[in-house]
Amino acid sequence: MPSIVTARNLVKKFGDFTAVDGISFEIRTGECFGFLGPNGAGKTTTIRMIHCVSPRSGGELTVLGRPASVDNREIKRLIGVVPQEINLDADLTVRENLSLYAEFYDLKRRPAAARIAELLDFVELKGKINNQIAELSTGMKRRLQIARALVNQPQLIIADEPTTGLDPQARRLIWQRLRELKGRGATIILTTQYMEEAEQLCDRLVVMSRGKIIDFGSPDELKKKHDRPNLEEVYLKLTGHGLQEEAAE
């Protein structure tokens, strides 16, 4: 299976501080690939280099067959990002938030309207199309961000802790939608603080600590390798960070 992202000795520095320290990995087309690690491990910094909003300090990084850089507009057009923070435009309605993104990608009015209707149906927000953002629950806002990330029909979807702050029911609805996207052939990069989420969704993952990859493999491979019954115990063994500690950071 071809690789959609390839990193070789990837480095990111902020002054004298090395946030990402010579990591290498490949993300295959059609898989859900996870980045796990405590706060400050370097996973979000790595994600930012992949979607071309932060320049690398060293090493090689190719995304969709192209060298990744902050001025590579073609890569940005082919990626959809679900950010950790809720950054919807509160002054616009649900429809208007998606229409604005459609304009960014130069979608014509009629195809954009059809795409928006399709996406709102997919995330179960069709009945909220004219609602203001303040009228949505947190779970609905998260689902709208997924719809927004799909407006441009991306080849790569980056979901940065997409279920943070959600109750279990809302979280599982997001999982269902991400599984459906993967079933349609989407490639997904996922960062998460929920080990069950990683175990449910990720085909393969890397565990990071202090800017380095300290282990990698499928959830089953990691559990077998470390002789642990679940991914949470593997994570604790590798990083020394428990979930409660991680969630509080």
C-alpha cells in the first residue's frame, strides 16, 4: 500500500528547544494512523508540519507526494483539518460556516450547496442548517467541524483530539463518523488522549515522548509486545503518564 505521508529524521526546533527530535514514520493510504503521547511530546508539532502551517527545522517530509512546506498551497488544498479547539465563526449560521469554506476552495454556488447538504446529513445536523453556532451543543460543534473539514473532499483528514470534552455518547457518534470516512477510503491522522479511542480507530500508531518516537505498531501488536491487556496500560508503561494526568494538562 502506497504511503501518503513519509517523514525521515524529521526535526522541529524552537530556538534551543527541540520539540521533534529526528523522527521517522510512514502513513499508508487508507489507514487511520494515531499519534499518542503526553502533553509536550511533540505530536501536535508534528501534525502542524504535516498540514504545512509550521516549517520543519531538519529532515525530510513529503505529503501526498510533495515536499511539505508552509508555502505549499497544493498540499493545503488536499487536506482537511479538524482542530482541537472549536474555532467556528460564532457570527455565522451552520450553513454560512460551511459556505465560507466552500468559497475558500472556489466551489461554485450550486455544487457547494449540494455538498453542504450532503455533509450536514452525514454529521446529522441537517435540521440545524439555519441555527447560530451558540445554539449548538459541544458535540454538534465538533460534528460541524468534521463537516467543514470535508468541504474540499480532502485526500487526507487530520483530526487533532476531535472528541476532547465530549460525553461518551457524543464521542461514540464521532467515532462512528470517522469509521465511515475510513470505510470510504479516507486516510485519517488522529491525535487523542483517549486510549479507547486509539484502540477503536487506529490501524497503527506511534507513541511519542520528549520529541521522539518510543514505540510504534498496531494496538494489538503493542499489547502483545508489552504483555498488557489494553492500550492504556501499554501507554502508561511507555510514558509514565496516566490518563487522568494527561487529561488535566
